[in-house]
Amino acid sequence: MKNHSAVEYCGISQIVGPLIFVERVRNVGFDELVEIRDSAGNLRLGTVLDISEKRAVVQVLEGTSGLTATGSRVRFLGRSLKLAVSSEMLGRVFDGLGRPIDGSPPPLTGTDLDVHGAPINPCARTYPRDFIQTGISAIDGMNTLVRGQKLPIFSGSGMPHDRIAAQIARQATLLGEEIEFTIVFAAMGVKHDVAQFFTRSFEESGVLGQSAMFLSLASAPSIERLLTPRVALTLAEHLAFNEGKHVLVLMTDMTNYCESLREIGSARGEIPSRKGYPGYLYSDLAEIYERAGRIESSPGSITQVAILTMPSDDISHPVPDLTGYITEGQIVMDRDLFQRGIYPPIAGLPSLSRLMKDGIGEGRTRADHPHLASQLFACYSRVKQVRALAAVIGEEELSPLDKQYMEFGEEFEQKFLRQDEFENRTIEQTLEIGWKVITALPKEELHRLTEEELNEYYRPRAEVERINSSR
């Protein structure tokens, strides 16, 4: 692209929210980096959002406050926004555009990479299969996370999604390998106390030295949120594919990102789609989520855990709805479990990991893991039906078998799902707890387990009580 560093445009035709309109421009490209100098001589950065034959629409990354139409000057730089990336960025805190905010100077060395990433040949991708042990039974046992997967957390206002994400960051490890994950954290539109929580959590757990944090807080211009995940993923790609590291990318809150996208679309006068979001919301989110994975030319990987808060806990809202189509499953927070004081309040039935089947079983976790997880899902589904029936006819009118399912449901939630925030369970411990709670049901009800598995792991409740009493 031609360098326009010698050409400066005087004046702005229109300022609308975070956008400025520059008339009579020539040879300007989409996503091109722009310098805007206000009447006081202060410099701001922007990117070209839209171009027509003679007009360019520029989104100003630092916001348009203080800009005037007549006293401003605009210069198009002929290149897209780049980030100088290196491993020296680990242990550091940056703003949403990759500028240091921790009081230390910028890294001395770095490779300039386009923040929009480079396209990956789909044929060069390696299928994710390596089990990641998070230490959380509800995830490891029933919604397994696999290295290179993108598995978002669907949550609601006031739910402990931040605590769960921080716990995953502290405890995540590859089973059978002494490998620590490098953490890249991106915050978009979050409050200062949320950013402070993650910083403190990373520091206390000792992972801050292997983490890079990009914070675009609620006080920052909303336009900055659109680049924050792209900046963070640019560093993640360098660490994973150039330096061979296993990178865990945490992003919060993708709903705030989408709100900024809607705001910009409204300012541009675009025809809105569902709930006012732009029609290209799906493809825009896909640009971010599809930057996770593994490729043949590098031993490294990028695993994504994106947090999004569902307005009014509505899973059919456009943001979680479209996210579910792009990602390989979802971890869903349950409001009822949360109100009953169960942590982590991970819903048993709506949660799903589409890559789980390839990351568990013999040679990876344990041979009985797939069948046990399937049986727990089936039994808990029956519990939901029995509870709905009990709400109508009363629990005392239930059949003896239904009462056993009620007992299983209570034990499943209190012993399998519930665990301490700092409790790190191995996959063996998780599976053992699963076998213990399932003994609340008779063997005849366990149709998804093989006879060999039942003979090896199933111990009837009466037999266990007899053994315990004899000790």
C-alpha cells in the first residue's frame, strides 16, 4: 500500500460519536492506520472503518472528545495497526492497544505483527486431542477442555465467572506433562475491580510472571474494545506459533465487545439486525474465535476461554447464540445453583464440550471416563424430570425409584459439582467422586456403563456402608 506520510488532510467534515469523516481522500485502504492531530497538537490514532470514492470513515481509538472539525489534521499512514511482540511482554500489563500501563518502558525488542492476524491454511491445522486438567470436576468430568479448543463461559450478571476463569488459569495443566500454560488475558469494558481481581489472583498464584494482561477498562473509549482481543491474540499467536508455547487466552467480557460493535454500527448508520447488532456480528466474532488452535509447523497451541454475560440470562440472545455456533461447546452458569450457594454453579445439561470425546478415554484420562460422563448426564436429566414432577404432586407421592433419583441429584450437586475455589482435583479424584454419587442408584438403572466397568468400580451403597462400619 502506498505510504501517505507526506500527505496531510486539514479539517474534518463530520464527527459522530467515536467516528470522524474525512472528505476528498485518495488511495486510502480499509483498516489503514491514521494519525489525528487536534488543535492543541495532541496526537491520536485511528483506523479506517469504511471508504467510498471520496470519503473515509475513521474510528478514533482514543475517542473524539476535544476534537474540532476545523482545527484537526488527519494523516493516513499507508499500513495497518501493528504490535511489536516478544516474550518480554510476559509479566507486564498493557492497555487495550498494547501500550504499557505498569510504569515500565515498552519492551526493547519485538517483531511487528498485524493485529488482525495472518490467515491459517485449514489443512495445516492439527486436530485438538490433548486433555487439559483444570482441577474442576464439572469441567474435567463432563465438559472436558482440550488443548487448542475454544470453550466459552456463558454467564449472567453477578455470577462467579471471573473466579472460575482465574481458577482455570491457576490450575490448568496438560495431563502427564510438566508443562505450564502461558496466560494472555484480555479485558474489554470491565470495571477496575474486575481487572484488579485478575491481577491479584495471578500475582498470588505465581502465574503473573508467565502472563500478559491487556486491559481496556470501562473508563476507556469504547472503540478501543474492538482492538483489544485482536492485540492480545497477536501476542498469543507469536508465543504459540513462533516460540512453541502453550498459550491459554482468557477474554472478558465478549458481550461488552459486541456492545461496542453495535455502537459503531449505529454511528455509521448501518441497517441493524437482531436486537440492533450489525448483520456481520457472526463473521466478526469468528475472526476472533478462529484464531485458536494448533498448526503442524509449531509444537505450540492457543486455547481460548472467552467469558460472555448473557443479558437477563437469555441463552438465545444474539451474542451467546452466535458464539455457540462458532466455538466447540460452552460452559453455562446456572442461576439456581448459584443462589443455593453451590460453587462452581456450572449447569449440568446445557453445558457441552464438542471435543470431549476425542480428549478422554483409554490412553488419555481413563477407560471408564466416556461412559461414566454419559451416565451422569443421563441420570441428572432424569433428576430434572423428577423434580418437575415433585413440584406438582409433592415429593412424598414419588415412587421409591424417583426418590432415589432425588437423592442422587442432591449428592451430585453437593459432592461432584460443589468444590472449593482453591481445590484442585485430579481427574482420578473426579472420576472416583462420580462413581461414589452414582451408587445412590441401583445397578439396573445404569444402562450406559459396561458390565466390566460396573464390576470394577460400582460398589452398592449397602456394601460401602458395611465396609466403613467394620473399620
